[in-house]
Amino acid sequence: MVKKQVYTHGVYKVGQNYQLGTIFAHSSNGLPGVELIGFGNWARLIKEKIIYLVKVQKIKIPLKRYVLCFEEGPGLKNTEYEQIKWLEFPLLLVLLSLSDNLSLSSLEECLSCGYLDIKNKIIHQQLSWEQLVSFQQKVGRPLKYITVGEFLRGPDIYSIEANDLLNFKVPAYRI
């Protein structure tokens, strides 16, 4: 029986460009664990980085089955880590939302990108205003940009500081 479902938008890199992708997930009372689908050979590494950060931060995750999926987007046929690492931060947000560790009721209208550093940092890619507007047009509705150490506000786009959502503080670095 599915207990909770979540989806959000993440950004990944193809060459020098960024593409919009969809992450969807659910939790159930099945065999406890975290499963990543759509990340090819990198699923295990990404999963273990997320679990490591959760353990370091002493976040209580209920014993459930968590399935986090990425709908493959353009340019990801031969997935390389440099392309999909930018989805680690959105995946962390999804897991925290599924486990009721995120102070935001819904991620559906949100967009984020960034990867996790094993030294307990989130490396965040600063997106341009033009990129945000383009992604919003693709989605067809206003988006909330979950960012780290950056604040944007404009017509139908505004940002949310990640540390305001998390039940723990992590240092962040922007690229």
C-alpha cells in the first residue's frame, strides 16, 4: 500500500546546457530501504551519498520502502555522473519530504539543482533568470526555486532558501 507520493522538478547538465527533468517518488510499508530508478550505473553512489548525509545529520527516517525515480530526459542516453549529479539535492529533498522531514507541504511546484559533497555540503548551481523562465514555460505554471544562499523574486518566480526548509543546516557553495 502506497503511503505517500511526491514529485518535483530537477535540473541536470547536458554539455554546457541545463535540462529540466521530473523526479517522482513514493513510500510504502514494503521491505525498508531506498531504491533509485533512472540513474543507471550511478544509482548506488547517489543513494549512498544521500544516506550518508542523512546519517551524519542524524535525521530520523521511518523504516519504509522509498522508491525515487527520474524520468529520463533529453541527452541522458549514456548517463555520465557529471550530468546527473545535479539531481542529488532534489533527490534529498524528495526523500526528506516522503519521510516528513521537510517543512514544505508540497514539492510539486518546485525546482532545484545541486549535488552533495561528502563533507556535508550542498554544491548549488546558480541558474540564470532566463533559464528559470524557460523551465517555468516548459512546466506551464509558476515555480518555486529552492536555492542555497541565493534569493530571486520576480513575476511568477520566487526562491526559497533551502536551509529554511531543512531541519538541519548545511554549508552551501554556489558554482
